[in-house]
Amino acid sequence: MAVMIGLMMLSLALPSMRGLFGEQRLRDRMGEFEGVVVRASALARSSNQEVRLRWVKLEKDKQGLWMGTTDGSVQEEGGAENGVVLDIAKDEKIQLRRLAARKGVEAPAEWCFWPNGIREPVEVSYEGPAGEWALRFGALLPDPEVLVMRPK
């Protein structure tokens, strides 16, 4: 009887445990992206040049996030291969919405960071196997605002 009660309690706890692990994977991916943002800001200040994060196609179904100056002359020290600082798997989608872009104009998928510490205000959304999140980055605020956090 005690074993049966223990198994019933375990079966009730498993779905919530799975949710905790899913949320942690989602937060880890968010942390990786925020780390790239911090590195882009630091590179802009240290190189005294405008730095851009650009969404680029790597392979047939794969994307990546490229970091460097607009002319490509400066990339992160000890940097990633070809300036790609974050791989985006084919089952993931990271999208950029530029808040200051003109309406009705197709804005390129790139994000500007200036040497004075200001960055272009944007919203970034993520969808992947672990769930989805969305962040709003202000021009001067150090930390992003979490708009959505939905683990699967």
C-alpha cells in the first residue's frame, strides 16, 4: 500500500518537474542571447566603432548571429568562426523587431550598438523546443524587459 501511494505521488510530481527543466532550458537560451548582447555592447565601446548583430544564413536550414563592425573590419577577439557568435538551430527561430524603423519599410535583420553605449531599441522573440520568450531592449537600459516566458 505504501509503495502504491509513493508511486501515485511520484506520478503527480513528474509533470511539474518536467516543466521546471523546460523553463531552465528556456532561461539558459535567453541567457546565451543576453550574453551576446553584452559582448556586442562591449565590442562597440572597446573598438570605438558601430557594431552590428546580423541574422545570417549559415546552411540550408540553419541561421546564426554574426557580430562585427559595419565594414567587417573588427570582430570579437578570439572570436567565433566568421564572426558568427550564436548558432540558431533549424528547430529554433529568433526574430528581431526594430522599434525605431520606419513603418512600411522592410528593415534589415540587424541590430546597431554605438560606441557611446547606446543601442537601437528592439524586441527579440524566440521559439524553440523548450518554449518561447520575448524581450524588449531599450536604448539605455542595461537589462531587457521580459515580455513573454512560456516553457513547453
